Amino acid sequence: MAAAGGNPSQCRWLKDKFGLSWQIIPRNMSDFLANSDPAKAKRAMDSMLKMSKIEIAELEQAIQD
């Protein structure tokens, strides 16, 4: 991903050239991280923290296991 003068990091966070940190997240991210089953929510969070680009299919798999 081109950061246009900024610095990309894990979980799709970006610190832009002005020093502002921001993140692009999928619309349904709360479905994964706020799952009513705490074990599924934890698996989704653990999976996401390993990503530099958020992969929906991997998050879906994490809550299915």
C-alpha cells in the first residue's frame, strides 16, 4: 500500500505525513470483534492482530472454528 508520505502498520493503521493516525476498517468489523460468544470474538481479535491488511475471509474463518 502506498502511504503517500505516511507509514502503514499492522491492522491497516496508517500514520499520515501530518502525524495523524487513522484506520480503514470493514463495515462489518463489529460482527467479528463484538461477537456474542467471547471465545469467537477473541479468536477474531487474535487473527486481526496478525494482519497488516484486514482479510474478511480470515476473520470469518476465525469465528467459525
